[in-house]
Amino acid sequence: MTEKFKILGKYIKDLSSETPDAETYIYVKDRISKYQLDIDINSKALKNKMIEINTRCRFNDKNESKKKSFFEIIYSTIVKINEEIKDKKELEKIILCDVQIEIYPSLEKALLDLLHNSGYPGIKFEKKVDFETLYKQKVN
């Protein structure tokens, strides 16, 4: 393994779409463009230099509206880290940035499929998530 890591597997660990009733659906359909995407990443060490990385994406309404839909996906990635990587900062960058850049197209497609199949066919994410910039902001 000459790369810093190798993805051994990736899968949808959890998927959720909640729209409580028809009134909420109609209300949300007109306002879903105001929903925002939140990303949360955590990891768990496994045996043999393997790590389980869970990337949670929530697409929801930040306003105090009573009528809301809720969409969430937890995308799990199993990676094997190169034996030579010992530095904690380098490992953190792999988890929070490098792996995310590699898996995000699949994760975004799965989340958009969920939204489209939940009755919101016109949804797309205008801005691409820049994991490099987000990582640099976290470190500084």
C-alpha cells in the first residue's frame, strides 16, 4: 500500500426520511430550497490499522417552523491506514478530508436519491462541499 489509506468498503448505515403528513409535505415542497445541509464526521478505530468512519448528512430546516421534514443519511466507510502513518494530524486529515473527498460523490447521490424518492424531485445541492477548506478552517 503506497497510498496513505485504502477504502475496504462503504455502505449506507442508516437512512431516514420523515414527513409527518400531507399538509407538511405541501408546506415543505414550497420551502425546501431553504433547507440546509449539515455534515458530521466521526470515526472508530478497528483492529489492524482499520478505521470505521461515519459521515452523517442531515438536510433540514433551521427555522422554527412547526411543519418540517427531516432527511438524514449515515454513510459508513471502512478504511485501512498505511502502516507508516503514525502522526495524529495526518490521520485526522485522512479521516476528515481525504476519505470524504473520495466518498462524497456516492454519499451526495444517495442523499439526493432519498430526497427525490421522498417526493422532492427538483432538489440539487448548488454548492459542492469543499472538505479541504473545511479541514483547514478546523485546524486553524
